[in-house]
Amino acid sequence: MNAIGWVVYIVAICAMFYFIGVRPQQKERKKQQEMLASVAVGDTVLTTSGFYGVIIDMTDDTVIVEFGSNKNCRIPMQKAAIAQIEKASN
């Protein structure tokens, strides 16, 4: 009986770790992937380094982002460096 109690206790602890640690990370990763899949040319983005810019061109895993108002600063970067997207108003 005592061994069964320990097994139930260990299973309960593992389930708690899953629901507190692993599952929220999986949801956040899925949300991030959906956001990156919806990015399009003309969207305003916030990068992980804190810069705002406009996407002017894209490939499968990279984007070219234009920073500043003078339109001379264009930097290629990975899509994974995008933290937030503000859709372009059509």
C-alpha cells in the first residue's frame, strides 16, 4: 500500500510540472509561430531588440525591415527576431 501511495504522489508531481511548466510554453510557442506565419510585406513590426520597422521584403525565414523615417536603413533579419506585429491598414 505504501508503494502505491508513492507512485501516485510521483505521478501527481509530474502532472503538476507538466501543467505549470511545459504546457504554457507549448501554447506560447504555437502562438509565436502563428504570429510569424501571418506576417506580410507592409506590416509594422517590433523586433526583439526593441526597434520598430516596416517589412519591405520577405523570404521563407528572413525579412528585410526598413527602420527610421529617412528610408535608408534596411536590415535583413530572421523572422524569429520579430516580437510583435501591427498589421498594415489597407
